[in-house]
Amino acid sequence: MDQSIFEALKSIGLTEGESKVYLGLLSVGTSSVGPIIDKSGVSASKVYIILDKLVNKGLVSIIVQKAGKQFTPASPERLVELLGEEEEKIKKNRERVKNVLPHLNLLRNSASKLPAVEFSTGNKGFESHYAEMISNAPTGSTYTSIAGQRIGFKMQHFWSGHSVRMNKKHIRQVMSYEHDLWYRKDPDISRRAERKDYFPRILPEKYQGLPNIAALGNITIISDVEEGEVFTLLIRQKNLTTAIKKLLKIVYDAGEDVSVETSKG
């Protein structure tokens, strides 16, 4: 059997055993257990359990006859319906998690004191740190940053959504861009013209090879790329973040105002 078929069935939540039994039943048609075992290679001790699971998923139906139970496979189109049901469950679960996030964050912040510094590698750690930064930031505060080109291009699909998340809390975005990052970034990806409360400046070309440094609230994030991997340093420290904001302001003042069609409100 083509491995891609097993992978497709696995992607909608079927186990290896469920996939083998369902495919075996499709091959033999309506059948008793014996031919299913022979075709699928699943042991007799497991096949009934698996058939029950497939019945619950609507992929198998049972016909009771004098000679015993017969099992019939549902149409393969049922797999698409099953995927839709899984997507609906994921959607509902996502909303449940979103609803309890404030409580979970409160528990996390009220527990033992969080470390002043955290270091992570990879895209997920990077995104998690920025999510914490925005979550803890006061509404209407100011996000100040240097946008370095290495991390800017590596995470280029992240920044537009990042800006939208800040907009929801009316956070001003005061940003200093490396020259090449500003002019080489795909406008269809960056979507700068759609950003609100957005005040970008372009740094002189001599300022190259900068990391990404962002300060918001009492949190500073420094990130960069090494050998294709993202690494991120999160600092929870009020005085240091205040000092870094002053440093970022000096860098911002060295930049050139840029004309971008944005909504300032």
C-alpha cells in the first residue's frame, strides 16, 4: 500500500491499526472479521477493538445476520467529513483556551517569581516571547525597536500579525529599520501600508548587521539568527528595559523619516 495513503489517514487522526483495518475492509468489501484480519494484518485480539473505534467514527457500519456480524466500510468521502468535524473541534477548543488564557497568565505571574532572563532557540520560542511581551504591555503604551535584517527576513511572515496584535491594544510602534530590510522586504508580506500607529525610520546604510531589539512595558527582547536558527533573549527587568528604551530612542533619532501610507489612529 502506498505510504502516502497511510500518511493521509494519519493526518486526520486515524491510528496505524485503524488505517490498516479500514483500508483492508475497503479492499474486501462487506465482510466478516476473518478476511479483514487476513487483508489488514491486524491480529484477532485487536481487530474488534479497532472496528468499534471505526464504527464510532462513522467509517464502518455493522450488519447483523444469522451467520454473524458483517462489517461494511463507509464511503471514502466520509474521511473529508471527519476532517471537517476535527476542524470544528479544534476551533471550539481554541476558543476555550483563549477564554482561559487571562486566568492562566494570572496564575503564572502570581506564582514563584519568573526568571529575569530567558533564552530560547527556534521560531516557537521567539513567538512565545513576543506574545508575552504584548500580553503584559499596558494598553496605549509604546513599542520601540531596531529591526535588524537577519531576523527581519527570517521571520518575515510574523511581523504583520505582530503589528495587528499591538494595534488591538493601541500600542504605538516606533521602529528603526536597517536600510536593506526596509527596501528589500516584499510589501505583500510586510503590509506596512496597512499598519496603524506606526512610525518607522530608516537607519543610515553604515548601520548594518544589527540584531532585533524590542522594548515594551518592562520587557526587552533581543533576537538574531545564527546558522539559520533563531535565538531569542527575553529580559524581564524594569530598569534595564527603561535604559534600553533610551538607547533605542537615540538610534531612532539617527534614522530618516520614511513616507508610508498608514493610518495613524
